[in-house]
Amino acid sequence: MSDLRYQDKALSKRILEFLEREHSGRENAIPHRAIREHFCVQDDGQDNHAFRRLYEKHVCSCSQGIFYPKTYTEVHAWGERIERNQHSAALRKSKVDALLAGRPELRPRSIAVQPSLFDGAQP
């Protein structure tokens, strides 16, 4: 598939569906190379980053590969890894915010606290 157009939304959707179905959660991470092979996309060197752009805003990575996050904890750990490796809190924030913008169900829910629980008063 040498004439792959990397802005192909249909391919992007297929990749994300595959990752969500088969590689959801850090424990199911898959190497980037294996994603390319699964979709029969040859690695010609120059287009490696273009191919990653098809899915990178929706997934996390770890030392084992790429995975579709299941929890905010996975997203948070991925963000910490970005900051540690890139030495950039701003990069961490932008990537985590971008991922969570597309996956709002992963955002932590705020907990309503009743003040009476802390002051000893009875509700």
C-alpha cells in the first residue's frame, strides 16, 4: 500500500476501532510496527510520523507499545511518562488534554463533599 494517504479518516477510524477492540488497556499494548503490519502499511521511513498521526491523539503509549486507554489512571501515567522523557510539563498537559477532549468519559469525576462530614455536625 505505497500510495497510502495519511489523512484518510476511514483508515484512522479502522485503526482506532482495532486498538479499542484488541488493545484496550496498558496490559494489551501493541508495538507500532505491529499496527503497521496489521494494516499492511510498509514502513518507508519518511511516513512513519504521518502514519502515527492517524491515531496518536486517541491512544497512550508505554514501553511495550501503543494502547487504547481504559482509565484515567492509564492516561495520567502516560502523561507522567511524557513529562519525564520530554522534560516538559507543557507537552504533557497538551497531549493529555487533547486525548481527554476526545474521550471525556475518562476524565475523573469530581466528588461533592458535604461540609458537615468534616465539622462533626450531623446532616
